[in-house]
Amino acid sequence: MDVDEILTKLKSLSNPEAVKGMARYGINPKNNLGISIYKLREIAKEIGQEHTLALKLWRTGIHDARLLACFIDNPSEVTGKQMDSWAKDFDSWDICDQACTSLFDLIPLAWTKVFEWAEHHDEFIKRGAFALIAGLTVHDKEASDEQFEQFIPLIEKHSCDERNYVKKAVNWALRNIGKRNKNLNTQMVKLSKQLLKTESKTAKWIASDALKELTSIKIQNRLKKKK
């Protein structure tokens, strides 16, 4: 399928009522056709990996087309320039998260972009930094504990950012690192307890929410089985 055929297919699946529902969950309704993520993944499987097509779909500015682009792009062909360009276009938390956890976290450059994006003033680009961390904890099976430990100061530093989409991503990153193995769990629990002692309400929320999951019986039992 070429880009025009795909756009015709996507528009035929348009669901205005779904767009309204998405908006209630903070998903940008602008240029949004309301196609479910599950349907887009089905379409992505039909298309397969196509880097050039992914670039064309992204350039359409259509919300659903951009999500599809994240699913069909070839990680081996993605450059740092592309990562930064797409990040500048992030206008909704779901676009940010899917780009970072379905594509960008599969690229070695992701480890560098975490530090670059974490210092960015834009809310969604900064969210992208911590979404990358969350994705790396799941998809980079070969990464060492030390690689994730380097994010501890970053999480601590930015845990006071009160912006909703940033604080939730910082929390997400902290929790995901803590669920990777027992050693990292211990360190993330320790970090969370430190954050509880700060004056920042945001940091305290992040820590309190993370501790509920990281110290839960469910997670502790799961980590014991990983030994």
C-alpha cells in the first residue's frame, strides 16, 4: 500500500464518537480519526516495516497516521535527527508514548536522547525522555543494572516538575526500573523513600504511588521468580 491508499483506508475507519472519548482521556482530538490502537496495529502487520512510508505518514500530520508510522518504521533506519524532528511534533501523550516505547526505545541512541530530552522545556519532549526509560526497561533485555542506575539522578532531579504529563512519565520510569529485577527494585524503593522526604508535592506523589506498586506482594513475588 502507498500513502494515499493507507489514508483512504484510515479515513474509512474514522469514528468521531471515539475521538470525543479519547479527548476525555487527554488525547488530542485535532486531526484525529478515532481509530483504536489495536486496529492500527493490525494494519501495521499488513503493511510490514517500511521506513520511507513511515516518514510520509508522519508528515501528513494525521494523528492515526502518525501512530501507524511508529508501528511500521524500521528501527535500524531511524536517525537521531528523525527522533528529534518527531519529538518536536509530539502534541499528545499517546503519540509521545507510542513513538518512544514502540520505536525509539529499540534504537541505541535512545540512551543518549533520554538525557537530552529530559532537559527540554517542552512538556511532551520531556515526557518522551522518561517514556524512553520506561520502554528501555522492557525492550532492552541486555542492558545492565548500571545503565539504569545512571537514570536515578535524572529521576530525582525532575521529580519536582509539576506538569501532569511529565510527572506521570517520571513515575512510570521509576516504577518500570523498579520492576526489572530485585536489585533495581531495592534502589527504586530507596529513591522513592528519599523523595517522600522532599518538600515537593509532586515528588511525594510520584514516590507514594511508586511505592504502592514496587513494595506490593504481587511485584515482590514476581521478582523472586526472576532470580
